[in-house]
Amino acid sequence: MTISSRFKRHVGILIVLIFCMAGSIFALYYFVQYLEKQTTSTIDTQKRIASYEGNKKIFTDESLALTDLSKRVFAKEAYLVTPTTTPTLLSSLEEAARTQGVLFTIISAQTPGKQKDKLVIDFSVEGTEAQVKTFLTTLVGQTYQVKFIKFSLRTGPVIEEKWSAFASVQVISFNP
């Protein structure tokens, strides 16, 4: 082998090595670019997942708060008597009277005058002393608020133990 052929061979190998090195540098550059894109994509995905988890917690908390609020509103509405629930109120009074064993008669139920936010019920009740007292205690202890406007009590002879009461009550928690 001559020097010129050796030189050509070394130059050829050098040129091939230079192209391989240039190709390796080019491939390494694009591989680094690919890794940066994947890293950015992974970070963005992690941020979205963290945001989703945060929003999920917020939505869950709001859902629980709304559920709690609806329970409280339902509980508060149970203390209100409206024109549509007035028959139910009167029926519950009649049922309480039957339970206590008294004769209960509703004389009138009305919203007097311009004050439509008040419900006044006039009634009479008859029974023994214990029955009448228990009924009146039950009446005051209902879920709605009542206030006695008028009240008269008549007792019979001691032998009969018959008590009669005439009263007017105002339902304070009336909501027109």
C-alpha cells in the first residue's frame, strides 16, 4: 500500500466519521427537542390533572353545601304554614284532638283584614280537665308558632268534670 492510497483511505474514513458525527449531533439535537416537547406535554397534563382535582374538590364541597342547604330550607319550611298547607294544619289539629280524646270544633280560620300574613283560628274544645290541658299543651308545642289572642275557659260541675274552652289563636309562622 502506498502512502497516497493510505492517505485517501484515511481521508475517506475521516469523511465518513465526520458525517457520522454530524448525523449523531443532528439526531441528538432532535432527540433533545423531542424530550423537551414530551416534558412540556407531561407538565401540562400534570397541571390539568391537578386543576381537575382541585375543581373536583370544589364541586364536591359545593354539592355537599347545597345538599345541606336544601335540608335546612326543608326543615325551616316545615315551620311555616301557607295558604296551601292550611288544610293540612287544620287536619293536624283535628288529629291531635282525636288523640287527646277531646271534642274539637273549628269555628273559623281566616286571614283578617289587610294583614294577609296572619292566620287566625277560632275554635272550641271540650273534655275533661286533663284532656283539655293536654290538648292545649299539644297545640302550643306544634312545629309552627301559635299565640293565643282570646281564651275563655268554662268548667262544669265537679261531678261531671266537663271543661269547655273557647279560643282564638294566631299562627305566627304563617307565610302567604
